[in-house]
Amino acid sequence: MSNAPERQPQPIRRIVTGHDSDGRATVLIDEMATNTKSSRPGQFSTLIWSSEGAPATMPLGLDAEDMGARQLGTYPPEKGTRFMIAEYPPGNTPRRHRTETIDYIIVLSGEIEMDLDGDEKVTMGPGDVMIQRGTYHAWRNKGPDVCRMAFVLLDAEPLGIGDPVLRGEGVGARVKHD
């Protein structure tokens, strides 16, 4: 058994702008994001922001809700969005799943392999972008480094195929930040 400390997520500075009650642009939040979950050892996702409905609301005032502090499952709010940063350690245990969402995905660092149906796979590296449209998949990090990715999930109309993760379901335990 290893005495090495369990890996923690890389800190993410989150800056949220808005307007004061007089309509002047201002910074509402400038702090480290702490809404982090972990579904596998060393594997993390941190919610950065979410929105409800489209078009999204942007209330004025310094007391606007912190939409990155919400407790969400896998899905974004109904007809809304979910923006998160995820980290996959080398040798992670992939979880095959599908959601009724359109996902915009950007690899920030490292390398990741996406397993699709059958034997189809695609490997992504830093700067690669994917638009995922409700497909079954699993993320597998076969490389030597942590893979860090940005995800924006948009709620979508159900496809009516397969067995997707249902709204309100999700895996992962909250991660305690010091």
C-alpha cells in the first residue's frame, strides 16, 4: 500500500463579472472554485458556472446568485448549461455513459482517449475540441500525466435511444477543500 498522499484537484481561479445596482460593470467573484466532486480516485470535476433556461438571466446587483455553487448532478439545469473543469488521472477507471446533452469539450492539458461504440476510439490532446452530441462514451487516460478538460454541457431534446443517465442522477462525492 502506498503512503503517498491522495492527489487533490488542481486549483481553479474563478472570476465572475456582473453589474452593480447602478448598472456599472464590476467583479462579483474572484476566488478559487470549490464546488468539486470526485467519482473515482484522483478524478475530479469542478462546477464553474451554470445557467437556467435560454436566454439565460443575468440579474443586476452584487447579491446575484453564485450559479457555480449549485449542487448539480450530471445534467445542467433544465434548458440550461453547465460549465466545469474535469481532471482524469493516468490509469483512471472509465465509466461508460450517455447524457441527453450537447457537450463542448476542450482538452487543456494532457491526453485522453474517448471510447465510443464498438471498437471506435478517438484520442485528444491539448487544444483539441470536440462537440459531443449525446453519444455513449467513456474517458480513458492512458498517458503519464493528468488530463485536464473544460466541458460546457447544454440541455438537449432526448434522442429516444439507448439508456442515458437520467436527469437527477449522477455519481461523485463532494471533495472537501481546506
